[in-house]
Amino acid sequence: MKKLRIKACQRPSFVALLATLTALGTATAAFAQNFPVTAEQRSTAQQTAQTGIPLSELSPTAPDEYTVKPGDTLWAISRLYLRSPWRWPELWGMNLNEIANPHRIYPGQVLYLDKTGGRARLTTTRGGAGGSGTIKLSPRTRFDSLAGLALPTLNPSLIEPFLAEPIVVDEATLLTAPRIVAGNDSRVLLARGDRAYARGEINSPLIETAGPVKTFRVFRNATPLKDPGTGEILGYEAQYLGKAQLQRGESTTTEKVDGKELITVVPATIDIVATREEMRAGDRLLPEPARELLSYAPRAPDKVVEGRIVSVYGNAVQFAAQNQVVTINKGTRDGIESGHVLAILKNGETIVDKTGTRKETLKLPNERIGLLMVFRPFEKVSYALVLEINDAPRTGDFLINP
């Protein structure tokens, strides 16, 4: 049987991993997008492609050969090769000359580490630059779902719920949103499949419009997010309860009573189509936003960032674990973007030293204990995923550039 020869320029490139910004939670995850590569990152990559990187920058456990597997992520493979996984331009630059499509990497691709000349380069050709430029494959048939081919930056299941569920708003937004006023058949608590009634404010009634059925996310009273340092209210985190669809808009009826016209408001009819928690009268409705094809490229911020953890997402949780979501006190007004990686510093305790001749108050030093990555920024706050820790982060801990 003849063997198939594939030129190096035709092979999926390793760089595809580093520029892959997979759309989370959508069936279109396998289609290419435009990725945020800054001029500085591109310049770094071009320089690295020419010279490689010092061996000291490699992770001590960087393998000489690695086969990409289903379930791999950009973060995990970057960490496998580099001491600082957010430094993806350098890793990308290792293979810049072999880029065929910078938006894709596929399971089954083999990566080879070339350490000649005291510099490290990554290639898809065994033997590095001195390789033959071709590989031999035995023909075979394989079936894969397109949506499963491209590797995501992170495990999508960790953050996908936060892209649609929790929301940070200002106080007025929630207070003026349409509200549930009653359940059908005098129901007090509402669950999936129940019918309920809602209305908007006087100047913005809840009405039907042409087009698809309107879908709303249902929220309860929002919790204020307060800056640990300044005390500023940065926003309000609304409690996500589920979804409802508008079946019939608000209207009015007119009838004569004792010779006078009496106008009665008829609230809108909604059906509860999804619930995380039971709903009740007073809960608020906010329009369901269009699904966004969000993507993430881990990278350090372009400028100095000094922030703090505002809260750990959950019911009165104070400490965060790895792969848990936290809220930080920096947002788009501070230049924070999706993909920014920050180091976590444990806020050193204040203690009383009783070991000397007199008691003294001491502040223990702040210790670096992990990394987190921003995945959903708002104006004044952002949601971030805890990526690595060697101690438990908590509310009030500091954040700096990695």
C-alpha cells in the first residue's frame, strides 16, 4: 500500500493551539474566528521564531515529544512547555514558520521539542529544522464531530454557566426591570412549566413585538459588590433564577361603572421555561442577550494592575478553590480584558508579636499563592477563574501582574 506524503505547510500547526479561541457552548465551535493578537505579541513571536527561547524559559518537565489528545486545553499545553503559561506569544513563535492555519490544532498532532544551539524551538517535524519537511502516514478512515476537533483555551464547563447566568448591573437597572406579579392558579412558587403574569413600568410596559418569541432571564434582589480597599459599590450581582418566555403582552380593558369609564391593566403572560431556583412575585425580568462567540487567549495585561478579590461566587463562600469563579475589583474602565492573567497574593495577616521584650503589631508579608484568568469583564468588576493555587485564596486577597 502506498504511503501518503504530506508537506509541512499542509499540516495543522502547533501554533493553532495558541491562537485557538474556541466559542464556548456553541455548535459552531469548530469555525475560525478573528483572534486578539496585539502588535507587541506578534513582534515577540516573530523574534522568537528566528531565535527560539532560552532553555531556562522551558518548564523542567517539558517533553521532547507530545501527542495532542482530545480534552487538552491551550492553558494545559502551554503550562506543559513554559514556566509561565500566559507567555503564549513565545510558544506561538516557536512554530511561526510552520503556520498553516493559526486558528486550529487537532488531536493526534505530534509536537517535537528542538533544543539545539542552547535555544528551544517547537516543531511538528521530527528533528526540527533539519528534518525532511515531510511525514508519512498510513491511510485510514476516522470520523469525528467538527465541534470536537478544535481545542478550547480552558475547560468550557468551568465558565460557560457564567456567560449567561450571573449578571452585574447598576441598582436602577434591576429596580426598573419588568417584574413577576402573580402565578397562575394563585401559585406562590413557580417552577419550569408554570404560567405566570408580569408587567413593566408605566412608561415601558411589557409588550409583544414582531419576530421570535421574547425570552427573559429571571433574577432576584442583587447583592452589592463592594471594593475591599475603598468601600466603593462597584455594581450589584443579581441572583439568577431561570428563564421565561413572553406569550402575551400587557394590555388594558375598559368598562363603565356607575357611568364612569374604568380602565384595568391586564398583565403580560409568561411561561417559565427553565429554573435554577423557584421563582416568585417580585422577581425581575431582563432580556436574554444574543449568544456571543467568546474566546480567550491567556496573556499578561499590557499595563500594571493592582486589584483585589471582591467575592467568591457561591452562597456566602469566603475561600476559593482551584477552578472556582471569583469577582475582582477591576473591569473595562481599568483596561481589563477577557484572557488577562493575574497573580494572586495572599493578604498577610496582622499579628501581635509576643516573643520580644514588648508586644508589637506586625504585618506578615503578602505571599504569591496562585493565578487567575479574567473571562467576563464588566465596567467596574470582572469574573475570573482560579487556574492554579498552592493555598486557598479568599476575599480581600491582592492581585498583581503575573
